[in-house]
Amino acid sequence: MVKFLDLKSQYQSIKPEIDKAIQSVIENSAFIGGEHVAQFEGSFSNYVGTDYCIGVGNGTDALEIAIEALNLPKGSEIIVPANSFIASAESVTRTGHKIVFCDPNLDNYTINIEEVVSKITSQTTAIMVVHLYGHPCDMDPLCDIAKQHNLKIIEDCAQAHGAEYKGKKVGCIGDVGCFSFYPGKNLGAYGDGGAIVSNNEALAIKCRMIANHGRIDKYTHEFEGRNSRLDGLQAAILDVKLRHLDEWTTKRIKVADYYLKNLKGIGGIILPKKEWWAKQVYHLFVIRTKNRDELKQYLKENGVSSGVHYPTSLPNLVAYKYMKQREQRPLGDENNHQLLSLPIGEHISANDSEIVVNRIVEFFSEKNSLF
């Protein structure tokens, strides 16, 4: 069986380090705040290349807190790509703003710049760029657009830990970057966790206060905030795993390169495009095929796990029916029924990669022989 994700084998590969880190937290009773959280925040801000990092409860909280801290006019519009996880969109409405959905590119699945320009109105205050599947967005033109229209850029980096745009890591390019440490991420905790990164000191302080009941010191609440803190256990675990992230990323890229080389030219498959300016960290390796459901079933029957991310674009979810964008045109939905995620990760061996490719080749060979 070629597993889509194997967190157990990842743990076993670094078990002594993880166990030691967990034991340290327990012995010191450093469960909320403390040295382990501070250590990880420092390590992660250095890794990303920002001055500040605030650990929070999860990636969705990171987005909501970041948007709130930007102090945008209530009811203003934020442009969001149509192909993403719902957290990208719900963080906008839950902070009192309006979503304007924008189509993605069909080659690397990131936000389409021409579409962004067409969506800007006098009410637009920010663009949420989602570095989807681990591929960075084309940030230079997006930053130019933001500067021209006085817009903020929120980087949703939930799937892109370590991804780079022209040598800069994602999260340090826009006004604020938001990360998720959900267990299945390239850098994942053993529970929920998230982080906000920025080079803006005032913004970072505001984010930290919002996440901790509107305070810095214990009882000096300056406004109503919320409770969203990265706990000591998760911080200690993440600090260990961060030291291995680049090695794991290299292995992911090796698997992706094998897929790109050996699936090239197979009729019925569209492979993801790797841009020259991008370090794509391949949180997911997504292909497109009109035979998606048949191929997925064939792979399952032949010992290969796969996934679908995402079967329905955000504007077409029931949650956003009220926006009536479904009635205008199927934003982002033209190809959602064709997307299939292949197994990728540091757990995928050379033999596993070969098996995945062989099964796909077999499927299309059998299918073509029927005609």
C-alpha cells in the first residue's frame, strides 16, 4: 500500500527528539506560554525571514486575527481565490468583511492576477493570496497592484511552509503571513496550531493582544480579544520538526520531479506547472484528468491512496449560496471535478513513486485499449 500520508513513520524517524521535547514540557509544566513557545516563535520567524512570529491556536484563527489587526473598514471587500479551503473565505466574513471571489490560474492553481485587477472596486481593502498546494503566488505584480490601489496583502501560507518566491520565503512578502500547523501540513503539530508572521511591529503586537484576551500583561486588558494560543507541547514538537523541514521538503521535491518526468506525455493528464521563480514545496501534487473518479478508484484497488483537494470551489458551497455567484458563472468549478492529488511526502520511497507512476500508466493504457 502506498500511503497518501504517513505521520507514524515520520514520528518514528525522529522519535528520540520528539519524546525528549515532550518530556521537557511536562517536567517544566510549561503548558501555556513559556520558553518552548518563545523558542519556536523565534526559530520560525528566523526561518521565514520576518521580525515577528505569534503562535496561535490554529491556521483559521491566524487568518481571522491578522485581518482584525489590520483594522480595515468594516464591510470592506477582500479578494479571495475561489479554489482554496473554506478557512480562507470564512476568516473574511467572520471579521465583518465581504468576500469577492477570484478565479485561480489553471497551470499552478494560484490566484489569477488579471482576475484580481478586474475585481478591485472602491470598497476593496485587501487581497488574500493563497500559496495553494505549496506553490507561491506571483508576488511582484500582486504587490504592485496592492501599492497602486492602497491594498493590504494577507498571505495564506497554510500549505506552503518553506516555499519561496524569487528566493524569499512566503509569509515575509505581504503585510502579514498566516500558517497552519494542522498535523497533515508539511510542518505539522500533533494537534491544532498556527502562527502569524510579520515585519510590522505594531501589527504583531496587535495580533498578540487579540490572541490573548486583548492584553500583553496578565490583567491589563486594553480591549476584548480572544483565547487563541499555541500551547507549549505543540511548540516544542514544532521546534524539533522545523529542524527537519528542509530535508523533508527536498524529499518531496524529488518525488514531484519523478512524477513530472515520468508522467509527462501521458494522454489524459495535465501536470502542474513549476514556475521558474518558485520553490514549490509540494504540500500536494495535483494532476487534472477527466477520468479523475475512475483513476482514483483504480489506484485504490491497486494499493495507491490518493485525494481530492477540493471537489467544490468556494463560491459553489452551500455556505456561500447567499452570494449568488453560482448564478453568474461557475467560478473556479470548471476543473474541480478533474483534480486528483497523488501521494507525496518524505515517506514516499523511490519504489513507491515508481508504483504510483506504473499504476497510472496501466490505467490509461487499459482505457485507451478499449477504443
